Amino acid sequence: MASSCRRPEHSAPPDLVSASVSRMIEIQTQMSERAVELLNLPEGQSCFLLDVGCGSGLSGDFLSEEGHLWVGVDISTAMLDVALDREVEGDLLLGDMGHGMPFRPGTFDGCISISALQWLCNADKKSHSPPKRLYTFFTTLYSSLSRGARAVFQLYPENSEQLELITTQAMRAGFSGGMVVDYPNSSKAKKFFLCLFAGVSGVLPRGLGSETSDKTVSNQVQYSGQRCRFKNMKGKSLKKGRDWIMEKKERRRRQGREVRADTKYTARQRRPHF
């Protein structure tokens, strides 16, 4: 993950940075193509899709080429002006995703978002609360999607805590799903896609590059809305127990970190030293 000092969301609010950051069209198209693939849309059928953080409409161009209708939402007037000048085929809406999606229930067959979701983890104003803004976004997005639809977010998480914040608020809003990691062992090609299911749980897709990845490193991180962890541990400390330590180690393995192998001594309580 990139160093925090080089991340654009730390340099200025998104409406200012978006206008000055030049995106490579080829990379944007590739990520849009992958996001649409993860949506698992019906073949040969035109769908009505939402593009959150649409910018100048590069992702929308791919959606149009695939025969889909789309609506794009972005906070930057400058980027939307570029999209208008480019005469993109989708409808455009100026809006802050942290304020929620202003659409009727069940409007869209799916949603994609490229490199936008991590902005909600940043507090650009004193009134901004990242957890509240994420929850507002996810609850209104959940409502605007038809049941069984998917939402796919390509994002650049700053750290594991940010990933946990995002997924926690998504699950609170009613989504199920998880993180799909493409090329988990590559520092340059590695890509994170949050794949969410609205209303109906589905099978989480496999990340690309899984055939060459280490078998001990998972390129899928599964989440669910059920809070069943440690349900039989009433009266016991949740932290530092064997179950807690084993889960923490497994979570770190999924993140690609180096973790010591499990042995019979794992989480074994040591005798006090005198």
C-alpha cells in the first residue's frame, strides 16, 4: 500500500485534486472492465448501472461500449465539465457520495466505482465523520440497487484498518460480500476490489493471479452481516484467547503478511517469570 505522504486524498479535498490528477486511460479502462466482469451481469443484456466517482467519464465510455446505460455521480464540477465536453453518453450528477445516493429504491442493476471509495475515509472538514459518511453512502446505495445486484469498488486502501472500516459500514448497511484481490503477490499489479451483494448472498469471485499465488495467501476476504464471532465465550476475555489469536493470524495471512506457523504452543499461556 502506498505511503500516506504520497496519497492524493491527503493533499487536498477530492473536488480540487480530481481536476489536476491526470489518469491513464488504459489503466482506467482495464479496471473498469474488471469491475464490470465482477458484476456478473447477464450476457447480451443491456443494464442500467451507476458509476460512483465517474470523473471525466472514462469508465462510462467502457460501459457504453458494452451496451449499458449509466448514470455518473461525482463531486468535482471540473471533472464533470470535462465529461460534458467529451459528450459522454451517460447522465451526469453533481454530488458528494458521503451525503448519500439520491435515487429511488431498486433503480440500478449494478454499481461500479474506480478509485473513489477511499476518499470517504478522509475527513476534509471538521463536520466530516468517515464512519457516518460511509454508512450514509452504503445505506442509500443499498436501497438504490435492485435485489440481487452487485456493487464493485476498485480502491486503494491505505492500511488494514481502513479496509476494516469500509467493510464494517458496508455490512451494517445490509450488504454481504468481501474483498477480491487481484495478483496478491505483486507490488505493482495488485488491485483491491470490494465486491458487495445487495439482498442476496453470492459466491465471492476469485482474484486474478490465484494460480501463481502462494497457497497460504488467500486472494479472497469474506465478510458477512452476521455477528457470530465468540458467541460462546460469555464471561471470557475476547482478546488474547486462542480463538482470538488464531483469527488474528489468519486475518494477517489474508492480508499477505508473514505469519509464524501454527504449533501446539500457539496461544499457550506462559508461566509467570519471577
